[in-house]
Amino acid sequence: MSMNLWIILLGGLATYLTRIGGHIVLSQFNTIHPRVQAGLEAVPAAVLTTLVAPAAMNGGPAEWAALLAAAIVGLRGPMFAAFVAGAAVLVAMRHWLS
């Protein structure tokens, strides 16, 4: 097998093990401590921040408008609606500004 295939297979295995590992560890407990629960609930927001922050810092008017639209929709609606609004504004602004 080629080296690239080994890298892909081992990367997939490592990804699988890290994802299933948390489930295996947490399944050993009857209850989850409130601090652990709060930490787990904060993970999606932390991941989203790591994706949005570079666009906010390095972006132009199109990215800022998309972030603003997503934030406004996110205050009133579900996260998916905020994502769709931000993506739609980003596509439209990039089309109009280019």
C-alpha cells in the first residue's frame, strides 16, 4: 500500500477513536457532574468561535455583514437559521462587491 493510503487510514482510525473515546468514558458514570455537563455544553460555542473569529478579524465588509446578519437572526431564532442567514448574506455580498 502507498504511504498516502496508510496516512488516510490511520488518520481515520485516530479520528474515530477520539470521537468514540468520550462516549466510552462518559458511559461508565451513572451521573455527570454539573461542571462536566457545563463544559460539554460549551464545546459547540467554542468550536464555532474558532471558526468565526478569523473571518471577523481578517474579513472585509462581506464577512462582517454576514456575521452581523447571523448574530441578529441567532438572537431570535435557531442556530440553523442563523447559519443560513449568514451564509446567504455572505454569498450575496461577495457577489455584489466583486
